[in-house]
Amino acid sequence: MMGLIYKDVVALKKQLSTLLVFVVVYGGFCIAGVLDFSIIGALITVFGLTIPMSSVALDDAAHWDRYVVSTPAGRSGIVAGKYLFTLLVILVSFLAGTAFMVSLSLLGFTDTPPLQLMVTNLSCAAATLLLDAILLPFLLKYGAERARVISMITFILIFGGGILLMRVMDNGSPLPSLPDWMGNTLPVLLGLLVAGGFALSYTIAQGIYLRKEF
């Protein structure tokens, strides 16, 4: 399984280098005051979604799955490798983005407290994990090209819903207030939701891939 993850890292080395350039460029814009530091959190989401999709796209182009299912890793190993690789991408993106933003905050380039920057990045990482939980079963079943349409629909529904919610709030319609106990435990509940969603997604993907025909 570790070999499958290493294969993805090597195959995407060029793309990872390009994304690193994006981080440096956008970081420069943040330091210059052109962009807000929250853009780094958005980059975490971009990396966490595009890199796993590119990994599946490269496998499809090389017909890699038809070969690897006959190896000791088998079908379950392929699914586990993709999910672990996705977790690794999100974790590394979160740690790198947080270290970058906190360092600039400590150097005085932004007035935003380091803790708030960490919470922002953690929220972006959690949202990315939940989105990947939705997309990965489709990616493994239909491949990157067909699943791209599903990912676009998912983005439209989620971000469209967010914009609609903001419009409702701007028009003066208050949202229902949460009970005190729920407000205090909301971060924990959301964390459990994300973790449970990703675990459920993994189980579904295993069942899908075991029945997939090549």
C-alpha cells in the first residue's frame, strides 16, 4: 500500500512542484497586501481536491488499475491507497499552510491572531475532507473524466447554497439560534461528522471497487 502512495507522489511530482510555485506567488501577494491571508486556506481546499483527482486521471490514462488489481495489493489496497494519499495531501497542505501563515503573523505581516489563522485552515481542511468523501467513490467507480461532472455539480450545490444563505442573512432574516449545549459542542460534532463521513465513504468505495469490471 505504501508503494501505491509513493507511486502517486512520484507520478504527480511535476504538478506538486507547480502548486508549490502557486503557494509562493500567492504568499507574495499576501505579504504585499494585494490578497487576504485567507487565500492560503482556499489553496488547501484546491490542493486537497485537485491532486487526488489528478492521481485517478493518471491511473485511467495508463490503465494502471487493470494491472494493479492482479498484484498482492488487490482491489482493497487500491482503495485504501487512494484514501490514505488523500489524507496525506490534506494533512501536508494544512501543516504547510498553517506554518506559513503563522510565521507571517508572528513577523507582523498580518494583524490576524495565529490561533484564528489555524482555525481558518483547519476549517478549510475539514471541508475539503468532507468534499473528498463525496467525490472519491465516484472517482473510483467512473474515473476522473466522468466524475468531473459530478464534482462540478457538488461544488455548485455547496457554494450556491452558501451564497443563498448569505443572501438570506443580508436581507435581515435571522437564522434559527442553536441551543447552548449544541453551540458549545458544535466543533466536536462537526469533527465527528467529517470523520464519520470519510469512514462511510471509504466503506462505500470498497464495496464499489470490489464489484467494478475492467
